[in-house]
Amino acid sequence: MPCVSIRILEAHSQARKEEIADRVTAAVAQLPRDAVWVVFEGVAAEDWYAGGLAVSELKQQARS
């Protein structure tokens, strides 16, 4: 049974995560849908870095 682990910023809504989980499950459609597990690991924007900057900082820069 495949288990897909997705790390995502904590700000995503439950509805958005359900949409992503459904699409990921459909992408692994060679197996029965109930055989595919999708796990979300919430990561705070302050703990996720891109290009050496925290995502929270990048978001602030984008708003400016």
C-alpha cells in the first residue's frame, strides 16, 4: 500500500488538503483508491526556508 507524504505550510485549509489528497490518489490510480494513503505534515512558515530565507519572510516581502 503506497503512502504519499506531503509537507505543506500550515496555512492551507482542510478543503484544500482534501482536494490535493484526492488528486494525488487519482494520480496513483492503478491501485484501488482505498489502498492509497496520503499524509499531510504541517510546517510553520517560520520553519520552512527557500533560498536561505524563511517562507514567512518571503511572504512579507511579496506583500511589500
